[in-house]
Amino acid sequence: MTSPIGLIAGGGQFPLLFADAARKRGRTVAAICHHNETALELEGQVNAACWVKLGQLGKIIKFFKQQGVQETVFCGTITKSRIFKDILPDLKGLTLWNKIDRRMDDAILRAVAGVLEEENIQVLASTCYLEHLFFPKGVLTRKKPNREQLEDIRFGWEIGQGIGRLDIGQCVVVRERSVLAVEAMEGTDATITRGGKLSGSGAVVVKLKKPGQDFRFDLPATGVKTVETLAAVKGSVLAVEAGQSLLFDREAMVAAANRASIVVIGLEGDEIGQLLL
């Protein structure tokens, strides 16, 4: 399309990567930037930017209409705990908020996407220009998982699917087939830290998409910081669902994992039952 593409940006590098990729495809980018979340540098990398507070849905729609946006994506993180203290909805946002009965990640984002599409603004998959960032299949590091670690991966995968079905989180920390931590509102790094402290060492982290994951938003993502957090608690394995999550800074992440003797592996769901055969 020749019209600008909208970018509803949270924190982290994902919005920056998307803006760069969209421009290389010949698209102009109109970005919604969230105060205290979105990197300030994004404003200099897009064609137009509008800063909003969490919940200002009417302001988002007005800006997109002014810019001629007919398609948009959600990229980047929003600190989930902010919904209790920093949300400042306008009338449009408040009306929607009061209609949402389950204020979980996917329910909120689907509701927002529904309002945007009622305004003839289509919500696209956040990976539409970034397919090369999907987590690859196979062992990425020098170190390979041993039998006990494979058992933990299989165990953690089952638990991860369970919390995903309930729209709770995408990450679980296990050791010796015991659950140490499941991700909720605190995010992956805090979950790894909490579970790793309970483990002492040898924690296995499994991160996978929720069953029925909507690729328009909230895909699992890992990067250097994930490995550094795992290394800080002397963890041993990071297992991620291949082709269903994002990997940032692959070379730097793998180098950090190798330095810490951490296994990094990408697996597809249909492989899990065959891990120990």
C-alpha cells in the first residue's frame, strides 16, 4: 500500500526494527509512542509521531485518521503493572476498558484491535516485515542439552502450554521436573530471576507462544538480556518455540550464552514428545 503504516509502539528495540524494515519496503511510518515506555529515538526514525499515555485510544484513532493510516501494527512491550497506576484513558479508552470483563493480555489487545478495525484501521501481524527475526530451530550454542535437561524441557513445555491457555504468561522456570516460577504480570526477566533464585543453579527456562496465539500482538521474544538474566542466576537452559517467537541480536545472544555455558535451543511443538526417544 502507498498509505502510511501505523506503528503502536511500546518499549524495547522491536518498534525501532519495525520502523526501519517498513521504511526499507517503501512505507512511511506514523508512530504512536507511549510515555515512559517507547524509546525517544523512535521519533527521529519515523515520518510522524504522537506521544500518548496508556489508555488514550481516542487520541490514537484521531492521529491515525489525520495521517491517513489504514493499517497498523503493535510492536514492543508495555509494563503490565502500569495498568494499575499509570493508565489515563480518554473517553474512548474508558468506554472500552469498562466493557472488558477479563483484563488479560490477549483480551485487552483484541478489544483495542476490534475498535481500530471498526474505524477501518486494519491490524496486521507485528512480524509482517520482520520474518527473519523468527527464532530458528535447533541448538544455537556450543553446548547441547543432556538427558535430564531434555526431560525438564518437555516438562516445562507442558506447564507453559497450560499457563498459555489461561492467558497468564509465556514463560516457565523448572528444575528436576518441579515448577519454580511461571510468568504473570512481572515479565520474563523477573520470572527467570525469581525461579533461578529458588533453583540455586541449573534452572531450565521454557518460553513458548500461547495456544492459539494471535500474531498481531504479544509474541514471545528473547535476546541478550534474557541470557544475561539467566546467567546471573546460574541457569543452564533456554528453550524457545521455534518459528513462533522472536529472537533479537542473535550473534550477541549466542556469544553470551556460550560464555556462560548456557544451552539455547529452538524446538517445534511436534518434537516435544520425541525428545527422549
